[in-house]
Amino acid sequence: MGRSGMQWGAVGCSGAQWGDAVVAVRGRRGAHVSLLARTAALPARDLRAVAARFDSVFLSPRSYECARLAAGTACAAVSAVLRAQVRNAVAIVRPPGHHAGPGAAGGFCLFNNVAVAAQHGQSLAGGALRVLILDWDVHHGNGTQKIFEEDPSVLYISLHRHDGSFFPGGSGGSPRRRGRGRGTGFTINVGWGGPRAGDPEYLLAMTRLVLPVACQFSPQLVLVSAGFDAGRGDPLGGCLVSPPTFGLMTHLLGGLAGGRLVLVLEGGYNLGATAEGMGQCLGVLLGTPPVLPPPRHPPTRGAAGPGAEPPPAAGVELPPPAPRRSPRSPPPRQQRAAMTSHAATMTSPAATMTSPAVAMTSRAAVMTSQPRPWTPSCAWRSCTSGTPRGGRSLLQAPPPWEGRARGPPPPPARRRRSPRRGRCSP
């Protein structure tokens, strides 16, 4: 691939003849080609009038020439791969093409570069060449779907956002759209219900859906509508795909069709994110091992590992955490009143607290420094006396002091209202 890169550049420069011939033969609408060909001599006012016929299209006097070069470069890349001149190829072209339908432009696209290249490859093979088109652009390739939705020789799979008003909108990108006629089942739409789809979603779709279906289809050529507007940082896509994920997906596709893989550039509105994503794909095609994407949620402070947060700089002391009071913590000592419980007094015969300074009082029990005979409460007595609560005992074995004699529970202490603090005191 690297050895023939300059050769591809020369073919792309003369690709106007390729694009013009293929679009005229395979474009299904000669009037569309003729209309765009006349734009080279139109003034700016007439160019705006022609562009207003389509959805989200901008035209300049050199738009038609650039569109011919883009389609011709994609055809030249497919021809080089099918003739075994190279194993795989990349067509870095502008304008994109996957929104252009049969005889119509749209979404910054004038000619459908991938569709023209696929049909050109089938004409070179002289038969029904099985072609897989994977569109990982964040926008649905509605033009590519319309062209091949009745063709069983082309399997079209799209990973895109499908959340109502997101371009191109409509129901064309719905997962329920699976093709028409003989092409039913050869169109697969994976639509994300909103933004922020990232590496886990794309890799899961690749391993659980794209690759199994592609292996059953057994393609002879793989084309990728490689849009990088799903990358992290793109102003229009709103997704979180990292550049290594694009390279990893390219690596996974390299095992199909004997490695005959062609990537055609589509959308991408952040030059940095587009360059990094395409750089990862180029590296994989040149033989560089793919890089695993970074973790979605990096480890917190203090965790070990390559993704851990670095320690603070020397001489910088982190502020101590603010003290948090538990909702069950006792009130300050000035507001506590000594309260004894009539329910039980619990001491452990094995470990008795003998420190005279430790004395804790609560409503449930009193633990003092002086050992006292254990007196169960009414709730615990029902568990240890052989009459289990709820059908079974809460204790698996009787306590060691079960055989000891225990007297009746003490009578409940009478309480009176304290006029000062409003609390009960014995």
C-alpha cells in the first residue's frame, strides 16, 4: 500500500475520466450528471438556485470537478485491489458521497462514491460480485441504502445515530428497514437512540452483529464508508468514539474477503479527530498492530495502573476531607441525657470491659465495666427458648450461657417528664 501510494495519487488526479464514465453509466440518472456538469459555467446566483433543489448542498464552480475526482479515486482504488496490485486501499476524497441517492444530491454529497465504486467493481468482475458496505459514519447513509436496497449482491450495514431530528431524519435509518424485494434482509441499520455512543457500543456492534453476519454473507470485497464524525470532539456527531477504535474496527474487517478492503472517506468536521482516526486506520492497513481504546471510566485517585490519575506535585498538600456526621451518630455530649433501657442489660462473659472510663448508654442495652448476669429481652427470649419466630430460629446454636439460671425481667422503670430538657428520665 505504501509503495503504490504515489501511483494512487496520480490515478486520482486523472480520475475525472473514471468518475465521469462510471457515473454516467451507473448513476441511473443522466440528467443529474448533466445538471451538475453545467454548474461549472454558472454565476453565483444560479449556483445557489441549483443548490436549493437539494437538501444541504453547497455548490461552487469547481464542485463538479471535485466530485468527479472523488468518484474516480474510489473506482481506481477498487480496481487496484481487484486486480491484485495492492491488498487494500484508502481513498481520501472530498466531497463525501453516502447521502447522494440515485439521481439526487444531498447532505454535502454530489455523487455516491462508495456506490459507484461497488458497481464499478462488479463490472470489472463480470458478475454478481458480493460486496459488503459498512458505513460507520454517524449519519445514516440514506443514499447508499436507496441504491442497493433491492440488490441481494450488496450487504449494507450502517452504524449511525437515529434519534428523530438528527440528519437525515425520517424512518430510513430505522432498524426495521431491511431492504425491499429480492434485497430484503441485505440492509441492516444499527441506530443509536441518542448521542454519546462510544467505544463499547461500536465494538459490541462489530463483534456481535457485523462480523457474524458478514461471515455468513462471505463477501468478495469490503468497502467502508469511513466517516469520522462519530469521533470524540466532533461538533456535529456528539459521540465518543476514540481514534484507536477506528483502527481496531479496520483490523477486524481485514479478515474478510481475503483482505480486499477499501476505505473511502466520508464525513468528519473536526480536522484533528478526523486526522487521528484516519491515521489509526492507515497504520493498521500498513501492518501496525491495533491499539486498544482507552477505558471509558479511568481509575480514581490512588489506583494503580497506566490509566491511574497522577499523584499531586511535590510540595502540594491536598486539603483534608470535610468531616461528615453520620445520621445515626449521637448528639453532642452537652445535649445527651443518661438513659437506661428496661429491655436488657448485655455483657459478654468471655470478654468483659473492665475499664472504668468506658460507659456507653443507649435505648437498647447498657454495657458497664461491672459484669452482670445476662437477661434476654422479650424478642431474643423467643429465639432461644425453643419457640422460633416466623417458623425458624434466628440462632443456629444456643449461647454458652443457655443453661444458666435467669430470673424474670426487671419491671419497666417509671418515667417522668423533665421540665427543663423535655426528655424522659428514670
